[in-house]
Amino acid sequence: MAGMIAPVAPKDDILRLPFLNGVYVAVDAISDSYLIVDGPYCVFTKAEMQYCHNLRCRLLPPIGYRRVVHTGQIQREEVQSLSADRSGLVERIFADVCAQPDAGIVLSTAFDFHELVGFPLKEISRRHAGATSALVCHVPSRSLGGTWLDGYALTCAALAEAVTLRPGRGRQDAVAIVGHLQDRDEPDAAGNLRELKRLLGAIGLRVTSVWLSGGGRAELEAAERAGLVVSMPYAREAARIVARRLGVSLCEVDLPLGLSATEDFLLKIAARVGRRARAKAFIKAESAAAVRDTEAHVLRLLAGRGVLILQEDSQMEARLRELSVDLGLRDLSASGAQSASGSERVLCLAPTARFFQSDLLHVPMGYPNYLEHPVYERPFLGYAGLRHLVDRLCAAVLHGEAAGAGR
């Protein structure tokens, strides 16, 4: 039948990325950071994945010193060469990177099989930490089994232990956000940061620091001026460490994606600081305005339509499922797109995967996104993000229907 699409095995079509990719995302989100990876030349080429996701990627500058440095000196490294004494070589690499004039943070970690030989990378990092003005910090490797989400979280946790944080300087009306996923420096990410600050500003809170946000070492250290740490999903342990070191309260929240999640986000934080009534008034006004702006689009183009949600990121997956309920979409993720009726075109909310079925209406969501690089702010968090998400979903439906009519 025309328009029917082949079955989809939801978990088979997800692009799964390893530990190091998450470390790269974190390094790219800290403007004055460098990363030394004890590994072969492909460490460098793997960074090109982030370069495709982020048009403003710092890792591989066309001119100047690259931000990701590998210790391997030959294209093919054998176990025998790894077991040799490489300490002198690696020491020189550390000295060179730490001497870079813009190096505020120098991170180190290891590649898969380099981890197995027990090379003293952590000890070398520790020695250089006392010999340079840069913050030198080792990230324990989970390359043999960790995901990119583990890599991002562990990098933040290592920084939370190492960065200078002086307790007793926090203000009651100031918060630090720890665990925000800053996967690129493009306008969609900038829009998310602006919306997060707007939401918290609406209940009288000022954001002093966001881990991570594209800022440098000073942005991380500014967390000490907060009287509350807001823990977002992508670095829970780092948030606990920062709150403990500062001696301030911790408030764990989920990703504010969609109406329901944004309301929960605000109410949890407002309850912690005694501003629940103020938050409720703001939520009432903002929710009504967002529904008014999107209602016609939802009713005419989205309600009742099937959607596939394919995400490795469990937090993103949960919030998108909530959003699909709010928008009246039919979640087909468990049964697959083959359960769609007749000639229905099914939406697919997924990162850039290994392949796409042409009949799915793909709306890139999550990391990585190689297909969209907006030139204007286009958040997906908060009330502003809801409007943009509805706009993107409706555009995919209309373009898909137009393309189908022309076949």
C-alpha cells in the first residue's frame, strides 16, 4: 500500500556512542580547556564527530593548537610498544599543553587498550598539577564499557573535585546549575541557556554558574557564589560534590522539556527557596500563552499522529514521551512504525542515526545532530522551547505531506 513503511526495531536504529565522545563534548563546552588522551592517532579523528555536530567546535581549530592531543606517535600501536616506558614522551606532551597561554584547564584520560596496561597517567597528571597555573585534572577512563553520557558525567565529576570552590560566599537568591548538557555552541544551545535563566529569573533567582555552558574555568568557579545547587540530569554526582564542598542545599530536577516537565522543574526549585506562589502565578500565565500559541498547530497537524521516539539518552526519551502525550501524539515506539494505519506518515524523534527510512518524518532530537545547524536561537527547553518544538514537528509533517503528494 502506498505510504506504508517497513518495520522499525526501535533500539536497533539508535546511534550508540562510546565514553570518549562524552568527554569530547564536555571539553568542547569549556572554552579554555584541553584534553590529553593516552591513545593512538584515531583519538584525533574521533573528535571529527563532534566537529560535525557543532559548527563552532573548538576541538579542531583550522589554525592553532588543537584541543584534543593524543600520545600515540605511530598509526598502528602494538601491545609491545604500549608496555615500553613512555613516561618521558607523555611528560613532554603534558608540559607542551600546559604551556599553552590559553590553557585554563588540562584534562587527561585514556583510550580502551591503553587503560589495560596500567600506564601511570593519573600520576603524571598529578605531578603537572603542581607545576602550572592551569588546573590539571584526570578523568578516570570507562572506555571499555562506558557510554558518552558516562564520559560527560565523569568529566564534570572530576572537575567538581578539582576546581577551586570557596565555601561561605553564596547568596540566597543565587543558584548554580550543574548537569546541563551543553553539547554544542550553536543557537539552539544558546536559546536553552537563555530560557533556563529566564525561568529561574521569573521566581527571583539569579544564575551564577552553569556546568557546562561554553564558558571557561572562571564560569565553573563562579558556582561558589550560589546559595543553591540545581542538579540537572547529566552530571548528578558533580552536583552533589559541588553542593557538599560549598555546604549549600541541592535540588535535583529533570530536564524541563515540555509543559509538564517545565512546571515540575519550576515548582521543585521554588519550593526549596520558598517561592512556590510566585512560581505558580508564572506557570499559569506562561502555560496559557504557550497553549494559545500552539493550539491550532497541534489540533490540525499533530493530534492523533504516530511518533517513534528513539533515544539512547533515557532522560531525553522520558521527556519526549511526556511531550507526545501533551501533544496528543500516539507513541509507536514499543510496536514500531509498522503499526501505523494506512498511508499515515510517522514522526521520528531521534539523533542522527546510522540510516533513516525515507518514509519517516525525521525531526532530529538529541546528540548528535548532523542535520540541523540553526542560525537563530531555537531552544527546546522551557516554554520557549515548546513553541519551537511544535514549529519543527509541524514543519516536518507539512514537508512530508507535500513530498508525498508529489510522488
